[in-house]
Amino acid sequence: MKSAIFEITKAATFDAAHHLPAGPQAPYTRLHGHSFRVEATVRGEETGAIGWVADLGDLDRALRAAAGQLDHSLLNEQPGLESPTLEHLCLWFVGRLKPAFPGLSRVVVSRPTVGESCALSLS
């Protein structure tokens, strides 16, 4: 029988301000803020005596810690987020989560109040 592949996902939220220095026009170039939601998905086979892909508690703590670094901050001041697009935010979260979660397969960053999101799928 073929091994089952599972995906587990956790989510966190944060609020932050930003501006796009090379934005095409206002409102992108003006300082403004959003409420963000980030989701991280780890994919893999169940492993170990427990039979899980990864510890959801560990994923939750790591994701909340990363989101906490950005909460109530100016995103432009974070290394790697000088131009804090949704795309760059996805990459930023991958950089913080992938070392501890090699099965990280997807990161989604969204701004729910304006109906915008970006998903980064990893091979």
C-alpha cells in the first residue's frame, strides 16, 4: 500500500504598518497598516511512535513567535522586508520556519479585511 501523505496547518495573526517605497502611487507609498493572517502548512508521512507529521504545538509556537516579531511594527524596518509585499512576507516566514520544519510546503499571507492573499508553495 502506498504511504499516506498528510498536511497539517497552523495560523497566526499580526498587525503591522508598511509602505511600498517603489510603489506606483498613493496609497501604496504612504504609511498605512493592515491586520495580517499567516498560515503555515507542513506536508509529509506520519512518523514516530505517535504517528504524526510534526508536532502542531511546535508549529504553533514557531509561527506565533515569527508573527510576534512583526506585530505592531513597521515592516520596512525588518531585514528582507524593505519592500514588504505579500510575496516578500511569504519568503520571510519561510526563512524562519523551514529550518525547524523541513516538510514546510506552503505559506499563505493574507489581509482578510481587504480580501487579498498570497500563497507560496514549496517543492
